[in-house]
Amino acid sequence: MMRKTMKSISVDPFLELIDPFKKQVQKTFFAKGIILGLICFMLLLALVGLIFTVDAVVAISLASIMLLVFLFYVTRLYLKESLFQKALEVKNKIEEKAKKESMEADERAELFSRLALATHYLPVNLVHTSFFPKFFEKFLNRVLTFITWTPLHTLGEVFFLASGDEHIQQIKKDPTNLPLHAHLANLYVMLSHHYLEPIKAKPFLPWPGIFLTSSARATLELKAEISSKNALEELNILQAFAPDELWVHDQLAISYKELKMPEKEIEECEAILRLCPDDHQACLRLGILYFSQGKNAKGLELYEQLRQVQPLLAEELIEHYGAYQPSLKGIY
């Protein structure tokens, strides 16, 4: 029996509901910016005092810096909590609006997923004003992203988790709906990437991962690990209930690729090829995986198969020969 699949949902009617959060982020930006600016001014004043040996100026400047640093962290903690509450309020308002418009659970799940992804581009609109020169606006946006990455990242997390809740409520009503489990698995994969993004990113591009504290880094890594385990559990459900469904193996292969589990991805691609031996694109995909994992003999077997029926695909495949390069570090 055919099951209903997720629909493509437009987030545009709901973006205005994020405005209160955007305004709160702007306040955070300017509050932190003013304090940081005062700290820089006091550092300059202290330097001037040192140069001209004015002890009183140096003492007042250093005392002011200590006070401003304390004020910065107190303000940061307060604003972080208030922004989290504002994010939850925004989520609830979006949920209410979606229900008023008779959106079903699958549509709400898709809506929150799209909004979560949209938060990555939120800083672009936060300082957009007509009187700023473009180069200055770009600079301000970069600084804004650096200062406010935590609340923006939190807003994305709130939306991802809201989407997950909608999926889970659906699954409780229809436990064996495999497309639902597939969508939930993909959601957990995206959430795992969301947690790891600040850790892997270079400073200012766009998340300042290098400035994470060890505790914050450990928390993000733990959340990412839990999300990955949840994704794998959903994938196991798919495999258990539909071992011979082609789309299930394709979905599993995609998810394993996202989770960087090449051996599992190879297993799923092999299953696809068993179910559909004439799928030349699957043959190419599997051959590339073989070469990337050092299974050159198997890769060459697929190359020979493709060379007989699809010479162009065979040429594309052989370009990946030698792709496996194990690390030799520490051998010598």
C-alpha cells in the first residue's frame, strides 16, 4: 500500500515570526559590541598610561577592564538564556500558526527542517540597512556572526528538535511507515552535522569553532554522537522491515555516506546492484567506493563490466583508481 510522503513546504509565510528573535539577536550584538569596544578603549588607555608613566591612568584602566570583562560574561549568560527562551517562543508561535492553517504533522516536520537550515543564512539579514556601505555591511555581518553564533546555532537546534518531535508523533500513530523512518533518520543525520559544524569550521567562516571552550566542545560532540546513534537505529528499522526494497537500500547508502561509514555504504550499494544488476550508475557508485577503500580488485571487476556496456562510465570509474591513500605517518 502506498504511503503518503513528505511535501515541499514554503517557509516564507513563517519567516516574519522569527523577527522577534532577530531583534533580540541585534540587541545582543550591540550590547556585547559596546562592552568589547569599551574593553579595547581601556586597553588603549592603559597603553597610553604606560607610555607616559601615568600610574593613575594605568590603574583605573586595568580596574575598568576587569570590571568590563566580568560584565561581559554576566551579560553573555543572561542574553544566552533570554535568547533560548525567545527561540522556544518563536517555535511555539510557528507551531500554532501551522496548526491554524491546518498543516498536518508531516508538513510541520518539513517546515521546521527547512527553518533549521535557514538559520545558517540568518546573519545576512540582521544588519541589513540601506545607509550602510556594502563593504561595511559585510564586515558587520561577519562580526555579528562571530558574536552571536551561539543563539543562531541554538535556534537551528530548536527547529531540528521540533521537526524530530513531529516525526515521532507521526510514527506513534503509524509505526511501520517506512518513509517516516527514512525522513527521521535523515533528520538525525542533519542534526549530527549541525552539532559538529562549529567544531569543524574555521574561525569566522562562518562559525568561530576555534573559540569553543573544552566543555562546550565536549557537549557538542556528545550531542552529535547521540544524534548519529539515533540515525543508525532508524536505519536498522528500515533494513529490518524492508530488506528487499530498492529505495530503502538507496536511502541507507545515502545516510551511511553522510555518517562517513564507507563499509556500510558499500554493503548497501552491493545490495542495490543485486536487486538491480542493470543499474549502471549504481555500478559506477560502487566501483568508486571500492577504489576509495583500497578494494582495487573488486573495483576493476566493475570497470570491466562497465567497459562492455558503458565505456564513458568505465572511463569515469578508472579515474578513481589509486584513490585509497592510507596514512604513512608514524611508520618511519
